[in-house]
Amino acid sequence: MKNKRNTMIIVTSLLCILVIVSVFATKGQKSFGIWSLLPPLIAIVLAFMTKQVILSLFLGVLSGTVILEHGNLFHAFLRTLDKYILGALADSWHAGILIFTISIGGMVGIIAKMGGTKAIADALSKKAKTAKSAQVYTFILGVLIFFDDYSNTLIVGPTMRPLTDKMKVSREKLSYIVDSTSAPVAGMALISTWIGYELGLIGDAYKAAGLNVSAYQVFIRTIPFRFYSIFALLMVLLIGVTLRDFGPMYKAEKRARLYGKLLEDDATPMSSLDLETNELNGNKKPKMRNAIIPIVLLVVLGFIGLWYSGGGPDLPFTSEGLRTALGNSDASKALLWAAIFTTIVTIIMAVSQKILTLEKAFEAYVDGSKSLMITAIILILAWSLGSITSDIGTANFLVGAVSNTLPRVFLPLLVFLIACLVSFATGTSWGTMAIIIPLAIPLANAYYQAGAPLSLMYSTLGAVLTGSIFGDHCSPISDTTIMSSMASASDHVDHVKTQIPYALTVAGVAIAVGYIPAGLGLSCWISLILGAIALFLIVKFFGKSTKLEDLKVISAIENSKNETIRG
């Protein structure tokens, strides 16, 4: 009751302050300056203070409409509902992603009822007999599902969750691995849903700057400068191999490993789908193929759908034709096609093997879909907040405030920081790229024309592309972060809270050995080697062992000290 009362006091106070600010500070303005930061700040701060993500996001959207309506709370409430929330649902891209997400949940529900996921977990558990191997296998699968970040999270999380649960890996750790092997991998993959979007932005920006280049070649050359993305992947692997953690993640792993508590006592997991407790009809033995076939089919059909939606049948079947098709693809449609078709095949598999009746198969589909209702609501609100931050000019204010003076040496660093701030505040990596790339390329080109090395162009562009992912990782209003929490059945705020120290550590290393030296002209390969060494040393000297035997020793020492104090 006390927490609910405190939440109500906080919310009421914020709304009163917001109305006053809107009436007196923004009246008649079309540009809201620093006040444009309020909507994302309110959503982010409230999410951490109250752990009520849905309420926090809704109030973030409402606060933005209050500012736009200059303090008229009634009109702001109506516009929040009919313009922003309804508008988010009406967007065909958003609708496609929602249906895809819900369909994946339904498909996973059927696979679980067939025992497919349990069979995979049982098979992997014969090889993955420790928390270490469970984390490494999850990392490997995350890297292999490279063609789309949404598909990555929604496949890797539910597939590996039974195994990581069995090995007493916390849900926070699972969601961290899922989140850190989705966008960082898809953003750098030579063939993915991201590359088409990134190539379009790069090509348009270079053209606007009067430069005639191959966007694909520029994309390739920026990959070694994606320091945050590369180091984020390396960090996941180091943490998994060494079984050493620090910060809130260490506490989560200690809780899970010692006491078997995969979640905090007051946690609210974003998915109620339990992949381990489903029983098969009769005495049928669970079969791995009942999970592998749908998952592989989803990946293959997703890739084919991307090729087809991008005009692949009308293009030559060459590497250039393939890149062109993927560059023109509509990921929302392609993933929707793949999810629905795969779901149909999964139902046929369940019924034909007499594991489920048609009625039971659809019940499993509905149950799996229902488990993602919270995720769907949060995604809609996150998209609504993205729209309101765009209308109120949050990103433009941040870019303008930070980019007034950009010395050559600090250009990659400052562009990276801008991308981090914008993506954190808006919760969108793609939106951040669209805003900053057209500004960053002309700036870098101006220094290049004045005698700076060509590498400054690539490091600056790489800083935008990977900085956008960093802010996405840290922001509780990011759709991919939300989906990672959902796919891992983790409490969303706990996922963000445990991931931020790792993201900040990786970003710090990327700055220290990556973007500052890049501005000075140091080779990116030297930076990558130094970064790998730095991360290893950080994990070794700051991380604490989460091996069960070490945790038992530490627990025994702590208990002994407590008994001594009580005595």
C-alpha cells in the first residue's frame, strides 16, 4: 500500500508541475528547447522509481501532449489516445511487428506443447552441464541468428530459457545475452534487415554532401569502427566463459545459483509462457525436430521473405542482386509472412503426429499469444513515445546542444555521445541513425577535405551506427530491450538495471581505446586489440566468480560473520 501511495503522489506531483511548466514556459512556442527532454525523462525516471513500465510510458506520452497542448490536460489526454496510441497501432510497420511478435508467441506455445523446446533443452543439457556452457551456447545461437534483431530475440530467448533455467542462470543474465547479441550482430551483418536501412541512410547522406561512393563499401569499412557493438559481443563471451560478474548482475547470478531464484521476489516477468511444465499427450517422447524444424523454417522463410519483398524475383540472382533486394526489403511484411506460414506448418506437425488435436493446437497458440499481451502494450506505448519525442523535437534539441563545436580530434567521440543520448532519450536506434547520419557525414567530409585522414569518415559514421545501439541497450523505452525482456521472461526494469553497468563499461572502453584514438588517427585494429585486453582485465579484476563452489564459500563466510555479529 505504501508503494502504491508513493507512486500516486509522484504521478500527481509530476502532472501538476508539468501543467504549470506547459502554461508558463512553453506558451505560444513551436520549439520547446530543453522542455522537449521531459517526456523521455519522465518515462525513464518513473520506470526506475515505480517499476510500473506501462504507467511510466503512458505518462511520458501524456507529458509530451500536455506540452504540445500548452497545459490543457483534457485535450492532452484525448490526443494521447487518438493521435499517438492509435497512430502507433495504425502504422503498418508497427502492426506487422505486433502480429509477428504475437504469432511467434503462439508458435512457441505450440512447440512447447509438442515438447520440442524441452527436447532441445534436454539435449543441450547433456553437453551444457554447467552455467558456463549454457551461457556460451546461448551466445553462439544469438550470433547465428544474425539476419534480424527481432527474430533473434524471439527465437533465442524462448529456445534457450529452459536450459538456462535448469543451469540456474538468472533471467536477467539471459535477457542480457539475448539483448547484446541481437542488434549488435544484425547491425554489422553483411546480410540483414538492418543493412538495407543503413545503406539507404549512408547513400542519401553522401549524395547530399556531393560525394559519389559505394554505400555498401562504406558500410563494410565502418565495421571495424563499430567499437561498442564489437566490444559488447566480446563482453558477453568473456562474462560467460569466465563466469565472473559485477554490479547488480552479480547479485542476480548469486541469487539464482545459490538459491535457485531465477527472478527477484517482487519481479514481474514480461512473459508467462513456461516452456518446461507442458506435458505431452500419452507417453510420446519429446522430439527435437518439433522445435528445430519450425525455428529453421522461420529463419529460412524470413530470409526468403526479405528477398521477395525487396523485388528479388525481378533481380539477377547474384551477390549484387541479393544485396539490392535486401536493401529494398520490408522487414515487417517479410517477418509477418514467415511467422504465419511457420505457425501453420507447426500446427500441421502437431496434429499429424497426433501429439495435439486441432482444437488443442489452437488453444496452445492462443495461450502462447496471450503471454505476450503485456509486451504488445509496452511496444505500442514505446512507439507512441517515439512519435511524441519526434513532434516535440527532443532529438533535434540534443543534436543542436552538443554539436555546436566539434574539434577534429573529438569528432568521433562527440558524434558517438550524441548518438548515445538521442537513442537513450527516444528509445530508437533507427530513428537516431536517421537524424544524425545526415549531420555527421558532412562534418566528417569537411575535415577530410581539410586534410584529415579518410579513416575519420569511417570512424565517425561507425560511431553513429554503434552509438545508436548503446543508447538502445540502456533505455527502458527501447523496443528491442523490451522484446529481450519478454523473450527471456525477465522483469523489464531488472533487465535494464543489470545490463546498464555492462553497457556503460563497454561504452567506456570504446571511448578510451576506440573513438578518442580514432580522432587522433590510430589504426582501428590496434584499438580492437587494446579493447579486448581492457575488457579481459576488467572482467578479471572487477568481476566476482559466480561458480557455485565459490559462491558457497562466500556465503559461508558471510553467514559466519553475521553469526559473530549477532553473538
